Amino acid sequence: MSRPKTKYLDLPKNMTARESGGRLLYYCTKGKQMHPLGDDRAIAMIRAAAIAAGPLHEDVEFADDLPMGMLVSRGMYYYINAGQRVKLGRDRLEALRQYMAIAARNPKAAYADLMTEEQIVKISQPLVRLRGVYFLVAGKTVVYVGKAIDVHRRIVQHRAAGVHFDAWSFVPCDHDLDALEAHYIRTLNPPLNSQLKRRFTNQTNELAA
């Protein structure tokens, strides 16, 4: 598999992502291999940590219909336990039964044991203040364009204010934030920017009356 070109700044170093068919798919680098991790970010990060924990065959697979603590390698199902792989056999249904039995005996085992402290620290990311122009996305539409010297904080403020969006993105910019923001607003004409502008204009006119 060729290495996806699209990278995201807030992913661990051994992960990358690219858009495909309207979805954002995640991948993990292990040596010269690229392992697909699916489109769920949280599960993808756990799977990436499992791959980083120890040696795996090149044809390791993660299936969306399997628990995130399971993987398949050369037809053999495994349960990931604290960075180690426990064989569950080659029969899918029997492997799932064994996994559920483990989870029933120790509910935390199916999740908490997937990563050790060392693995968590290994994939941790430094807290970086992102400065630039950001985009709020709903479905396949950019609904709002804004600028901020702390993008993460601004996104949280939008969510707390009840602004509806499914995802967000941003373009880093160290200077001329106003000009870059204005360019994207003119180009994309996001609906929420237009609504806010009309609201501001109406309020100004009312005060002037």
C-alpha cells in the first residue's frame, strides 16, 4: 500500500490520515508497512498503539465489526492484552466467544489493558497552541470561517455556544490573519458568517435609529 500523503498535525507520529469517499481514514506506519486503522479516530489511536507495542505480521488486519481489542493476522484471531497478543483461534465466532468471556470475567480487560503506561506516553502529544484560520464543517459544507491565536480554545467556545458542526479544520498562519480569513470567507461564503454579519448589521441599524 502506498503511503497516504495527507497528514494532520494533531496525530501521533506513527499515524497519518487521508480522505477517501467522503470519509477520513486513518493509517499506522510500522517499518515500511502502512496498516489501515478505519475511520474512527479513537479506535484508530488504540489500534496504532497496539501495532507499535510489538512485532506483527505484515498482513495484520483490524475489522470494524470486531471489538477494538481484537485483530486478525494470517487468519489467526488475537486479543490484545497490555501490548501482548493472546491467540483466540482461527474460527471467528469462537474467537469472539473467547473475547466476550474475557470481558465478562474482567470488564476492564477489554479496554483498559490495551495500552500500557509506556504506550500511552509514547503516543502522547505536546500541548501546542495553534494559530491560524479555522473552518467549521457540517456534512460536506464549510459553515463558518474564523481566525484565532488559539484555535482549540476557539473551537470549544463555538461548541459551548451551541454552534452546529461535525468537524473542523484549520490553516496555520503566523501573520495577516485578517487577510487570510477574509479571503476564505469571500471564496467559500459560509452560511454562518453571513448570518452573523446580517445580525451585526441589524443591531447597528437599530442603535442608529
